[in-house]
Amino acid sequence: MGFFTKFIEKRQTKREQKEKQAIELISTMKNTIKQEFDVYITPLNDHNKKGDEQLDRILKETQLSKESGDLNNLIKVYEDILLKEGLCFNGKGYYINLAELYLKNGQNDKAWGYLIKLGTGNKHHDIMDKIKYVQSKILKKEKKYVDALIFQLAALFYELDKGLKPTDKKIESTLYGLVKKCKLESKYDSIKSLLYSSTSEIDLRNNFKQLLTKE
């Protein structure tokens, strides 16, 4: 009986040791996983927090600018966030907002230079339609109507390139005013067709220039 009791106690002790080792292993694994998770999640949380702060600054300064009518401080906030810190929240439209603010503030040259940089490379390819649209507005404001028409065509071309399908009514309302300014009403249908026949912006520009030389 004594031998059997010792045998049972010995097996129980071994089982308890294995359970303890298993618990310690699980605890170590949990700590390791947590540490590895923190390596990735902490910067993400910091990034998101920064994004919330940036958006809050923009919204507050936007309200102040509406009350005062002064855009300079709002422009500075945009420049600090977009050009110095880097945007930390999902809002590509804010890049276009800065160009619109320059334009509204009478800083046409600054808006143009900013848009040229914004459109260089592929980083902002998904907002190329908006970039071209604002460039067209600048040119229209400067009464360079033929150039404004080219950039408006490019804006619509990039919309189509993104898979968007502007209606004929939208295309007409977007283009026809400039077509009239350029006295090209007789070529409107041919100009519109360039949106579908051109394979790139460069191709679109070349086709448009060829169209202008035709009688």
C-alpha cells in the first residue's frame, strides 16, 4: 500500500510539473506575441492619434477663417500638415483643398507650382482628375481658354481612366462653356470624342493639337 501511494504521488508530481511548465510556456508565448504586436500596433496608434490631431487643427482653423475671412492661417496649417509633417489620416481631397485655397487667396502661381509637384510621379495618380481640374480653373481665371480646355479634357480623361463614367450632360456642362470661349463650337463633337479615342494624356494633347489645325 505504501509503495502504491508513493507511485501515485510521484506520477501526480510529474503531472503537476508538466502543467506548470506548460503554463510557463504559454505565458512566455503570450508575452512574446504581445511584444511583437506592440512593435506594429504602437506606431499605428501614434499615427492615428497624429491624424486625429491634424484633422482637428484643420477643422478649427477652417471655422476661424470663415469667421475672419482670412485664409493665410488656414493655408499655413495645410502647408504644415501636407508639406512638412505628412498627412496621417485618409483624406486625399485635402491635397486639392490646399490648391483651391491658394487660388481663392489670389496665389495663382503658388497653386500652379504646387499642383505640378503634386502631379509628378504616381503617388497621387488617383486624384489626377482633380489636379487637372484645378489647373484648368487657374488657366480659365487667367483667360487662357484653349489651355484651360486642354486641362479640362485631361480631367475628364482621368475620370474615365479611374472607371468613372461621367454622363454626356456632365461632359457638356464641363466642356461646352470653354469650347464657346475658344470659338470651337463646330468641333465640339470631335473634341468630346478625344476622351474615348485617346490612350494617354500625352496622346490626348497631341490629338487635340491636330484637331485645332484641321479646317
